[in-house]
Amino acid sequence: MDYPVTPAVRLLRERKVEFEPHLYTYEERGGTRHSAASLGVDEHAIIKTLVMETEARKPLVVLMHGDREVSTKNLARSIGVKSVQPCDPQTAQKHTGYLVGGTSPLGTRARLPVYAERTIFELPKIYINGGKRGFLVSIKPQDLRAMLTVEEVEAAIEKS
């Protein structure tokens, strides 16, 4: 299968992490529901990479199940800051080097703190963005933890 060689893919290869590439037709605002349906997998196993910032404008990455949302209040409390809010697309791209919709937590331009919903590590396999719109890679969540310094949080809430 021909797939893009992004900074995320280069990092996976460099660390000798076993991964499987998955390409699908990207849909503007399709989100994880679209990618899950396209690949025929449970949306809970699709992990969103969200770029947020604290009230002090410090960027961070949050990894969350596709079928959940982040409670910014719970997240802020658990990481010890006043508030957390999503970055605008340009700021997110500046920090990660990736386009929104194609943001991977792997191979980001700047080294950002990564916070992951604790239950992600209970899954046998996760699908995360491979660094391009319409491109996910499946890996074992333990491999993700081995490649990134991840702090586990409990900030998931049901999608409204």
C-alpha cells in the first residue's frame, strides 16, 4: 500500500514500532465518526489529537477517544492550570507542523506536553492520525506510551 511518509511515519519507523497504515477519503468536518465508518472500526478506538493551550498560552496535546469530548474544566484541574481551551487552527499548525484534521501527536514540530485519556491504554489497538488528512495509523497504545512522554488524565465526557 502506498501511503504518505510524514514526520509521524518517520518516527514510527525510526523507533521500529509496528504500525498499519489506513487511508480513507477525508471529509471536511467529518471527524472521527467519518473515519471510523470509512475504516469499519469502532469510533472509541479512533484517537483524536487535540491541540489546546492554557490560560498562559502554553500549548499542549490531548489524546481523546473519538466518541468522547474533553472536559476542559476537568483537564485544567488535573494538570494544575486555571483554564484550557482549544487553539485556533493556525496556532495549532504552528506548534505541530500539521494541518488541522491531519494532526498527529507523533513528530510534532515543537515538543509539546501530551495528556491522554487513561482508558485509551486499555484498548488492544488504537487508530491515531498519521500526520495527514485521511490517513490514520493503527498501533498498540503501549507503543504510543513508549514513544511519547504521556501523562494520563480523566477528562472524557459524553459527546453532547
